Amino acid sequence: MKRKTIIGIVAGISFLLSLPAHAQLQDQRQNFSVGVNGGVNLSSVSFSPAIKQGKLIGPSFGVTARYISEKYFSMICGIQAEINYSQRGWKEVYDDESGDSYQRTMNYVEVPLLAHLAFGKDQGHGARFVLNLGPQIGFLLNESEQKSEGFDPNNRPTYTQAQYGKMADKKFDYGIVGGLGVEIRTGIGNFIAEGRYYFGLSDFYNSTKKDDFSRSAHSYIGARITYLFDITNK
């Protein structure tokens, strides 16, 4: 079932990416823009067996390049690529009065390749709604644990303990990311406010039957602001 789901998602993304190439009956565009982005992630990890968590807040920032190739009916079509620094991880929640705390911070370089669709003002100044959807890969740069003073996992025998002191087995990460937002086009550039959701398809711990976890995949909700300026706009 998981394989069929992944194939369906990839097929849908491939279709979106192919729209600019195949919709030849509509108005052509040559709009190339570059810029920067920044925001925050509210991240957690899907573990099996489960670990009770809150959201870990961390920064995300990087560079963005976007190419809009045409307008298909009322839909503006293009592609968008980014290179981002992204902080992820998890923050555990304990249902006791120990006062203990534990969180894991994991820093990644991310590269999303997105189908970019927009609806609204086509030329000149104004606003339009944007949708970004596509695959994303990442590479783990480093990670660290933050524990409260005197933290002892043996004081909580009902909790899964294998994650304490265990660094990631796999540095390469991949998944699906999607975002919705609003773009404001002005005389000094384009400003985009966007919310995103990332769903990881890979595990950072080994997940064979003999391993401690059968799933250990990232997910996060992100909020970001992007600034783009046009290099070409035809």
C-alpha cells in the first residue's frame, strides 16, 4: 500500500510539472526570478513504537529560484527550486512530575523541486494565490541532544528508551512538500507569505525487524516569507 501511495504522489507531481511543457495553446511567459526565504518549522517525528511529543520550533532559511513558463487558462504555471537550511527534530512530553525534558535538534540542507501554480494578477503589481507541490531531498549536517539536568531515562520504564544517545543511522532524507500562500507583486520585488507541510517518506534510523524502530520519519509545518526579484519578465 505504501508503495502504491508513493507512486500515485509521484505521478501527480510529474503531471503538474509537465503542464508548462505541454500546454502549448496558452500564453507563453519567460519570467525568471531569484531571491531569499526565511521562516520557522514546527517539527516532530513519526516513530513506531510511538513517542509522545510536542512541536519543536526551529529556523529555516535559504535561496529560491523560480521560472514561470506560461499561463494556462487562468492558471500561471512554472517550477521553483530552493536550497535551504532547515532545523528539525522532536521534543518529548512526559506525563509525570519529574520536571525532566528532552529534545533532539537535527540540522538539514534541503532541496525541494516544486511545481508552482498561481491564480490572480498576471502582469504588473497586485496579488495572487500560489500553490507549490513536489518532492524534497535533504542531507543531515549534524544533530544534538538537549536534556534537563539529572535526566535519567531509566526513571521512565514505560517509555521507549532506544532513542537516547542514538544518533541517526541515515543522513539522506526524502519526502513530499506542499505549500499555500499569497504573493504580493510590487515595484521593488515580489513578497510571498506561505504555509508549508512536509511529510517524510524515509527513516533516519534503521528499520529492519531486529532494529528498535520500524518508522522514524520527519514531518513539519512551516511558515515562511520569500522575497523574489525578477531577472527576466516577458
